[in-house]
Amino acid sequence: MQPAVEFQNISKRFGAVQANRDVSFSIAGGSIHGVIGENGAGKSTLMSILYGYYQADEGNLLINGKAEKIHNSHEAIVLGIGMVHQHFMLVENMTVLDNVMLGGEGGFRLNANRKKVEAELREICQRYSLDVDPLDKIEDLSVGVQQRVEILKQIYRSANILILDEPTAVLTVQETQSLFDVLRLFKEQGKTIILITHKLQEILDITDEVTVMRAGTVVGSVHTRDTSKEQLAEMMVGRPIETQLPRAPYNPGKVVLDVQNLNLINSQQVSLLKDINFQIRAGEIVALAGVSGNGQSELLEILSGMRVPGSGQITLDGAALPYQGKKDADGLPARYRELGIAHVAEDRLRHAVVKNFSVLMNSFLGYQNKFRKAFGLLDKKAIAEHCDKMIRDFDVRPADPALRIALLSGGNQQKVVMAREMAASPKLILVGQPTRGVDIGTIESLHARLLALRDAGVAILLVSVELEEVRALADRILVMSGGCITGELKVEEFDATKIGLLMGGLHKH
């Protein structure tokens, strides 16, 4: 079968950073081809060259056997190439419909064209079970629904070569399976799919062939049927991956966080949290498991000071958190950090980093007061030493403190956030989706660090949609559904079927 895409000796450099070096491989037409590698391996840069965001310094790019110079995304779209980015390319104060039409409004008959496009989008959503309303505003949609909007855009544009960069990072198991059903249908129609993911089981489940990259080069390409997760992991990282990490025996100390009868009602009088009760002790990891959108995010926002609850009592080390009597959360996150609560936000680009700030500036964001000298001036030398240590300890790539954090891969951005929050020596750390968009080697490292914090007596609340991550880290598991805690299990009682029932609100423990 003629390759749909062929990379011939592609190289790309950004200043001192060699993102791609002499990359060569081909992607068969009508296939699903996986591209995997550690964060910073050059996968996204390579796909950005294919989509016209960047131009290669050296090498050739062939589309359906013909050499092409793709100068921008418009030229890529004309060639039938579509891309769903890891970080969404959506205008948040516009509707789904407007985002799809943006750049292709269709002349002066805008209203008539809007109705036509809206009808087409509704038909596509029904056909592929995407569950998106074209008239909803992006800012009102969950992260998972925004992901579906990005996929909807590409279906509407009739892409024949579809690039998906970490498409399932924000999807539930059920949504992932629905997406894979769509991708299999695309394949049956002769379309070519390029899947960038860190989830090796997904590679085995959906792809025909997989190319492994490391440090900007191709390690090798293999037929998926001829490989295994262990072999792929070792190709990615260059060493065997440790799946059973060492941890001290479960020996929790005093109660650090006590949540009693917590409730939250939104402005539409919808109950988002209902009678939430739980405790976390020093030296234990309590995991919140559940399908996204069942109250976990709102609970993290309250505990980090981003939102004020409707009612209930929260104490940290026996003292009530200072939200009582406040109508909004102004100033609370900073106060909570001072009290010893660190927070790794679920959506790092919205709530954990400032994209246009450097790695250095993001390395102490929220903890500025710890680096002040006389007269309130910042201690630049201490900040630089702090940042350099974070970069070394967490292997942030590229190791350039002056680089804008938006230019780092998602996994390396996550390393910066995790390093910053862990360096604050917290009593309690709230960790939302810690390994979203993170490669398997970094997952191993971040898990080991969380377990080390737990062994050092820190109380940890983990929110993750990855049940394997919950099993690997948690001492106790709380399951949420519909804003309620529907059950609690010890990790030795882990049962995916039982947890699934609790997640669906179908079983009371």
C-alpha cells in the first residue's frame, strides 16, 4: 500500500534545541499509525511540520507519494490533513458552531450558511455519538466535551489524514472507546490516522503500526501485533520500567484534612456536591475515582481555595479553613498555600501555569513571598538556584529556565508544576490528574515522588480517571458519582467492576 505520509531525513532545530534529527519513516494509507516517545522526544514538533506550523530545516515530506512544502495549516487542510491538538485551539467565548466555521465563513450569506453548517454538525454528532450542542459556548463546556469539539471540526472538514495529539488525555474510558469506534470507522473509509499517545495499551488496542521516538530520532517502527507494552516502554525510555514501586507499610498518622457535610449549589440551583464527608491522615494517599464531571473538580477547587462551598465544615490540622462568611474566593488560594495546602491543578494551562511566562517565572508562581528580600524585592539568585534544582531533579526538557513554558511539551509542563508544588513542603497536597499527557518513564518518576511524600508523612488527595494509577498509588479509594461519595474501598479491596458500578451510581457500598 502506498504511504499516505512519508518523512525523509527530517531535521528541525529551535536555537540550541535539536527537536528532530534525521527522522525517516512512512505511514501506510488507510491505517492507524501510533507515534510514541518520552515527553520532549520530538513527536509534536514532527506533527507540527506535517500540519504546516513549522517547516523542516532539512529533509523531505511526501503526501500520497508527492513531495510537498506545507507552509501553513491552511495548505495542510487543502491537502486533506487535519490535526487535533493536545492543547485545544478553540476561542472560548464563541460557540461550537462559530469555532467550526472560523476561517471558512462562506461569504456574505453568513446566516444562511450558519443554519446549513449547524444542521451538518448535528447530523455528524448524532452519527458519531459525540454529544455536542453546536450552539453551546466553549467556555461553558467541560474539558472532555471541548476535546469532542476538536474532533468534530476535523470530521466536518473531511480530513483524509487525521493527526491526534494525546486525544484521550482528558477522556473517560467510555469516551475513549467511543472515539476509537469513530477512528475505526474512519479507517474503514480509507482515511489515515496518526495517533500520538503515551498510553501503551491504547497503542496495542487501536493501531496497526507504531513508531518509537527518543531524543528527536526514530528508535524503530514495528507492527503492533508483533510487540508488547514492555517492549515498547523499553524502546521509549531505553531501560526496563519498574511497575511495582517501593512504598513503606501503610501507617497513617493524625488527621490532616477533615471534610464534614460539604455541599455546593451552582447559580442555576443545581447541586454539584451533596453531603461530602471524609478524612485524610498524614502519610496516606486517598484517591477520588469517578467519571469526569461528577464533582471531583469542584471538590478540588473548594479545597484549594478557588471556590467557596455552600455549606459544610473543612478543617486543616484541626483548624477551620477561613472561607466562612466569604461570598467569593478572592485571596483564598494564597491563604491556603500559606497554611500548607499545595495544589496540582487538573487543567495545567488554565490554572497552574502562565503560558507566556518562562519556566523560571512559573517555577515559583504562587510562592513569591518565600523568595522576598528586604523591601519586598525578589531574590533572583535564590529563584534561579531553585529553578535549576527543579529542572535537574525532575529532568525537565529542554533544560532552559528562560524558555517560555508554552514551548515545552505537556509532560514537561507537568513536571514543572509538580516540582513547584512538591518543593513547597506542604502538609496536604491536592493532585488532579497528575500524569495526564505524561510519558511512561515520567509517570514512573512522578509516582515514585508522590509515594515518597506519602512515606514522609504528607497527606495526599489524588484525583485520577486512570484506575491503574489509583491502584498504583492509593491507600484508600473514594468513589464519586453525581456529586456524592458512593463508596469507599481499601486498595487491597480494589475491584474494577465494583468501582465501575460505584462510579455509575448503581451500587451503594
